[in-house]
Amino acid sequence: MDRVGQILRALFRRALSEYGRDAPTLIDIIIERAHGRLEPRIGVHFSNGYRTWSPLSPSDCYAFCERHGTWDLAGLRGALLREGHPIYAQMRHEHAAELIRQRRRRDELEMLRSRDGVANLLERLRRQADALDNDLIWRQREHPNAVGGEPERRRSDAGRRLWQWWTQQRDQLASSVFFLRSSTEGGSRKAQERGIQLLKQNLAPPQRQQFDRYGFFDVVGGSTGKRYRIRNGRQMNIEQLDKNGRRVCGWCFFPQGNLVAGDVMLAQKMALELYEIEALNIANRY
């Protein structure tokens, strides 16, 4: 590909990255002569009024002009438009397909996280039910003749009610993905995107790369130097890791208000880095 074709693709790519799924239609290609201290430049004009420019030197155009047999600005502009329209159309198609693939991958990851969340919650409920049931058993062993046969019946009734309650909670959680989705999403789509943008602006480059690639980023506690992993979400999304990167436990804390996930994760990051001990003192460990 000649140099001017590479410049065109770079300008098209800039417009696609700026507008995403709402990428505008290409209308015109503009070539401006050198003016004063300003170098010649090439620009692309789109249907929504957006324009973007790049410097252009005569040597950039030589191979293109030779290939199309045109040596004046009007002929060069016409040739660029004829070649630019199919290139931009193909790039728009590829960009839209990539956005669909990214959305599908995010949905799949979110579903996996939701399933993991259901499993974790059900395991917690099971442990709580077992602990309460064991507590009743030990009470009966310590006071076997307190009411003469009554403790056994009361323990059995309490255990049965506890098991029924736990089963009901399990069925409700397992049958409704909406429960978990509502706990991780909030605000309009635009608000969520702005929250993620603000979060990325405040992440270090390695954290930003982690988040873009895996959907989480690691934080070092400001007081203890322990390592935490903050996953994309609004609650139950913080893991404490050991020196080998294995999960030690989970922590749950978040700021007040119905904030979007990006704002919540930014608050969690700052809390762990600046007020680690205070944050963990009010957090729930699981």
C-alpha cells in the first residue's frame, strides 16, 4: 500500500474509534495547499460534520499519482474519493463486527461471573445453615435433659425450617440471573461508559492494561502492602491475593449511593491505596 493510502486508513481509523457504532458516512476528502508556515495537509469530512487532518508531503502522493495517472489537485482528490469510499466501507464493516464480538465476549464473561457469584452465595448460605444446625446440636448435647425430649423435637423442627429457608433462597438465586445483574449494574448506559472512562483515567498503565484485557486490575494496599484484585462490578468484587496470586479471601465494601460500576471501583481502589485499614474495618469478609 502506498503512503497516501496508509494516511487515509489512519484518518478513517481515527473516526471509527471516535464514534464507535455510530460511525458517520464519508462525504469528502480535502487537500489543502501549504499556507505560510503551515504544511500541506489532507483531511476527511464525514456526514456528522466531523473532520480530521494529517500532514501531507508531495513525496507521500507520488506513488499514488503515478498509479492513477493524475498530477493535479482536482484529479488527486477525485482518485482519493474513488479509492477511499470502498476502503472506508470495508473498515466500517470490520469495525462493527469487532464491536459485536467484543460485546459478545463481555456478555459471556459477565455470565460466567454471575454463575460464580451464584455459587459463592449458595456456598455461604450452606455454611450458615450448617453452622446454625450444628449450634443446635451442641446445645442439646450440653443440656440433654433440659426439657426431657423436647430439645430433640425443637432441634428437628428448627433444622427443618432452616433447611426450607435455605432451599428457598437457593432456588430464588439460581433461577434469576437478574438478581445478580441488578447488583452489578446501575445507571444509564451512558453513565456506565463515563464511569469506566473516569476509572481508566485514574489507573496506572499496567492496571489499565489488566482491566482492558481481563476485566480486573490489581491494587497494593497502602498500609500493609497486601495485594488485592478489583473485578468489574459494584459489590463482592474484591479479592485478596497471596504472594503467588492465589485467592485468600473476598472483601465487600462500596461507597454510599447508587453509583455506576466505574465510580465504585475507583472508590474501592482509592480506599485500599489510601485508607486500607479503615476500609477493611467496615468491610465484610467472605
